[in-house]
Amino acid sequence: MSNRLLQISGSPHIHSGETVRKIMWSVVIALIPAFLASVFYFGIPVIVVTLVSVGSCLLFEYLIQRFILKGKITIGDGSAVITGLLLAFNLPSNLPLHWVVLGAFVAIGIAKMTFGGLGKNPFNPALVGRVFLLISRPVEMTNWPLPQAGKLLVSPDMATTGATILSVLKEGVKSGEKMSDLTANLPTYAEMLLGQRGGSIGEISIIALLIGALFLLARKVITWHIPVAFLGSAYVLAAILYAVDPEIYIHPILHMLSGGLILGAFFMATDMATSPSTPLGMIIFGVGCGLLTIIIRVFGAYPEGVSFAILLMNAVTPLINRGIKTSKFGR
């Protein structure tokens, strides 16, 4: 009998005809509608930031594997591309490019490759890079360009900047204004669905994000458990708070249509490597993400809470997997 050890690759472990490369490139395809919508509203800077983010992630992963880990080069599997895309989707289109490169280094070099690469990282790499930039460069990371549909914006200097919907409402309530007065000057729900609001590159067009999400669901790249639990729990808690005092708390539909809730629920919380592996575990994970998002939005210092909520639940994922296990094979 051979004495060689059985080597097991990193998660996810799925027995199907799919490969890591197929799954990753399916996600890339699903992100294309949101990317095109962002280019329509924010112009050429979206393309530049995205290319720099993706290119930096590919470069850092290659250099680390080639000269530090000295193992197999895996940048062709698409995971670094996804990290770069999702990092770019969480950044304003006018962010200086050297900060984009630094965010990519943190995402790949610290959040991913430090733990051994794809499937071994406990936290979503793109979100780690985003939160690092948000904490270290809060001014640049909250200087949001406003959408200018139909105008060819060649450089970030051409963009008009302003606060996001969540920022306007949070700061207005702090200043003593009523929620009914604040919401009267906001875009309509239809405009929010299309993308007529300020925000990061990938979060503005809800319709474009939902088109991509439906593609991933149809391809069975993701399941319904995390997104439904995420959005459902966030809606319920927001509705309870709104019922308590509608002049202080944001309407639950506004919570759904503003910020990065849709992007996070379908494209980041569903990351196979950092989310639970069982249906029940996924639901618990999604509920935790939804509740934490609203708690941070309402009671925290930041108007947005999606990134922090997902990262906190990433930390709980090993406990969820330990407590909720599937039946052993054959039973």
C-alpha cells in the first residue's frame, strides 16, 4: 500500500460537471450588465478603474505564486479576475488609481494568498480590500460621482460628486430633519432601479444586477438561500424600525434600492469559499448578513453596512459549518 498522503484541494468541493474556471467566468458574464450600466452613467473612468483593479489583482497573484509560494500559477482560473472586478465594483469611479492598486494588493496579497489561495481564504478578498481603503482613505472613498447618463466623461475631473441616498438620509436625520421631508427630494423608485443615483461603480443599476443574478441562478452557480435570507431579513428589520417611527427610520424599500445591498446579496455573500456549505447554514448566514447590514446602517457610524456585515459573517462561517453538517454519504 502506498504511504503517500491524500491531498485535498481547497473548498468548494462540488461533484458536478462544473470547473472553477467555468464558475468564475460565469460570474464575469453576470457582471457585464452592471458594468455596462456604470459605463453609461459614469463614463470612461469606470473602464480605467476596472482595468487597473483586475490587472493589479492578476499581477500580484502571479508574482506571489511565482516568487514567494513557488507553486502552480493559477491566474487562468478566473478567481483573480473576479476579485478585481468586485473590488472595482465597490469603489467610486473617481478614486485615484494608486489607491486602486493598493486595494488590489490587500485583496490578493493579504486576504487571499496569505491563507494559501483560492478556497482557503476565510474572508471575501474584494471586501477586505474595499474596507481597507474605506478605513484608510475615507474622504476619497466617499466622494461619490453622480450619474450623468449620455455624457461622455473622459476623466474623473469631469464628474459631479455628491452624497449617496443613504448618506443624505442619515445625515439629515442627525440634523433633526424629518424623513418625509428628506425623501421628497430623492430620485423615484424607477430611477433608482435604473441607476439614477450616486454610488460605487457596480451598485447603482438594480435592474442590471438582477439580470446578472438571474443568470447565475439559472446556471446554478449560486442558490437562492443566501440572497433571499439576506434581503428578506434586511427588509423585515427595516420594516419593523420604520413602523416604530417613520420620521426617523428609512423605508424598507429605500433600503433595498440604495447602497450595495443587491450587489452584496447576490455577488459577494454567495462566495463559495467564505459562506456555509449547507442550505440551512446558508440561510443562517444570509439572515445574519441582512440583520447586521440594517443595524450598521441605522445605528453605526457609516451609512452603509453591507461590506462589514458580510465580513463579520465570513468569520462565523466555520462555526456554522461545524454546527450544521450534512448527513454522511450513504445514510
